[in-house]
Amino acid sequence: MMKKGVSVGGVIVSVVVIAVMAILLPSVSFSQPKGEPIVIGYVGQVASPGTKPCMDIQKMAVDEINAAGGILGRPVKYIVQDGKGDTSLSVEAARKLIIEDKASFVSVEGRSEISLAVQENSGNLFKEYPHILVFNGPMGSELTARIIDEAPKYDFCFRDWDPEPAHYAQTKYIMETWKKTMGVKKIAFLWEDLSWTNEWRKGVDYMKLPTWEKLAKEVGLEVVYSKGVKPRGTLYYPILQEIAQKKADMIWFISSWFTDTDAFAKQWADSAAKDIYVSFYGGVAQTRRFWSMTGGKALGTMSSFTDLDGMAVTSKTIPLMEKAAKMNIPMQIHVHIAYADIYHFKAAIEAAGGTDNIKKLIKSMEDVTTEYSLGKMKYETKKVKPFYHSRMRVDPNNPYKSYPGYYYQLLVQFQENGKIVFLNESCPENEKAMKRFINPKGFKSPAQLRKIQAGGK
């Protein structure tokens, strides 16, 4: 009899708890997304260590959204098409996503040459197959300049990164920091020889912005070497020998995730230039994995850095980093943004009330603001080339002035045993907000670090 009474009481308690939960949590939904899926696609080289993480992180975001009920109750379907790093294959891959898979959103890997070709193909298909095209990480100004020049043909195109002129604010500040805090007097430039570095090497005539070499001279640095190098497969020893003979204090390698910065670091560590500071602009050097990729030869090198374990730029930084680490996804800058893109798409679709009206969807892409792991995500609506429809970062009418809160560029040095030491952050108007990241006294010379690594003091 007692067992029976307890059982009835347990049922009553359970019913009461469920009823109370229903009252207190009316917004919680356990329903699965239904109906026609919203298709999101990515065109990129699946075998690339720079592009594959973007696909992985976007798939993770889509899984999160579907687990939470989808977008407007509809499921999201994520499809990857392998462009194999080839322009013509990438065009065909995008064509398949748009025509056969009926993708509403298509992202393209961050090679400006590939993105331009896919953009032209999409422009021809758009009328019959309306969609949103997003360039994931390229800087080539042509991509967004043509949105104005050939309007309205490319109104559906967006760049989730910022164009070349937007980098002048951080560039000037970085070089000033090196001069002031590290005593750099002579600088050597190495350029990844692809179209995204063209404007920095030649200057931006239409905005009256100097070459980066002239900018270096303006801040008081002597440019003793400048050379364009292949993205991969370069023998760097002769170049490093020449730089050593020029007695440079700093080698700034304007690199991307396509550059073999790991090979460069290995050769640098065994070259006549091993006592010269090295700073990488981007790529795999932005992650902790760079240390193991170089077998520790990265000791003393510096880089922009976005593998922010323990560093919170926004409320979303640490949760994303922890989840990405569990899934073994390296977090270069474009990987952070690829993840942010999915949630920006979601916000735009919700604001537009669906994907059926492409004009509303384009307008929503322009209007919505989302927060991601490195700041705010918003597209520029000032019709200034080449900023229009690029992610906001600087004032288009004054590229030396950053928009506060939109992106923080953090610089680190790889020190003994792979320790990451944050040096500074690149936009002066953000210094107060990000002061805990500014540690100009934290750096050590490569020679000092080799001594420490060997057990000396």
C-alpha cells in the first residue's frame, strides 16, 4: 500500500512540476524545424588548412541553429562544394550550389581572384536564381568597388572582411608601436604576391593613400628591403641572407592563410637573419598550432592572433573558442568571421520574414547588426568605394579612423615552450577599452628567447 501511495504522489508531483515549467518557461520550444530547408553553401578548397576550418565552423553553427529550432521554424541545410583552389572549378561549384542545390546564401573562400570569377558568374545567374553571395575574407577592392560601378548588377554581393584601404589605421599604429616600444629603425617588407596586397604596394590613388613603404617612412622607419614572394614553395634562405646584409631590425611578412609561414619560420630560425624580429600579418601564424607546425622554430616570431584561449573580446569569445577547441578547429580571423556569417544570415532572414523576397533580404543584410567573437558585425551602407557592402571597420571617408567596437587586432609573440604573449592592439581609440591586451614590455628579442629556451636567463 505504501509503495502504491508513493507512486501516485510521484505522479502528482511530476504533473505539478511540468505545469509550473509550462507557466514559467512559455518561450522554450522543443519542436524540430520543419518545411523546406534554407540552403547555405560554401565554395572552397576542402584540402586547404586555411579554408577547411571555415567550412567546419559554419557546419557547427548550422547544427546549433537546427538544434534550437532552425530559422523561422525551417531547417537549415549546409552544403560544401570543393573548388580545389582552382578558379574555373570554383565557378562550376558555385553554379551547382545556386542552380541545383538552390542555395539562398553562398560563401566563397577568401582568394580575391576566385571570388571575382564567382561573382561574375553569380551576376549572370542572379535574375533567374536570386541569392546572396558573400566573400569570406578576401581584401581585393575590386570585389566591392564594382557593386557601385556596375550597380545594380552586384547589389546581392557582400564582403565579410574589409577592403585593402581599411587596413591603413592598424598599419600606421603597428609601425609606430614597433618604433616606440621595440626600437625598430629599419624594416624589410615581404609581400604575398597575390592581388590582395597590390594596393598596399602601389598606393591607393583614388583615396590618396600612400604605399606602405611610404607610410613606414612617414612614421620614421627606413625601408631597406621589399620583395614579393610566392604564396607557397619558396626557398627563403637567399632572401633572408639579403635582408641580414641590409641590417633590418624587423621583417614584416604580409601573409595570409595561403602563405607557407611555417616554412618561412623554420628557415628564418636557421638563417643569418635569425636575430631580426619577424612579424606575420596573418594565416596559420594566428593560431597556437603554429608552434607545433614549425617544430618550435617560431620562437620569437610575432603575428596578429585570433586563437584567443582565455581572452574575451565579447561575451561570445570564450564559448566559441571552447567549442572550437573541442572540435579541433583552428581559429584564424576568417574562421571567426565564417561562424559569424551564419548568425548574420539568420538575423537577416528573420528580419526579412524569410528568403522569398530577395530585395528584402538584401536590405536586411545591410540593416542588421550582430555581435560575434571579435566585435560587432555590420555591413557598410555608405556608398563609398570599395567599402560599400564590406564589413564595417573604419570610416570610409577617413580610413585612418577605426569604428570603435568593430574589430580588435591583437598582436602576440611566440615565446619559450610555445607561450603566447600579447603585445598590443592596433587601434588607438580602442586602447582604453582593451588596455589589458596592451603589453609592449612583454616582448623579448629572438636571441633572448633562444637563451631562455636553452635554460639560460
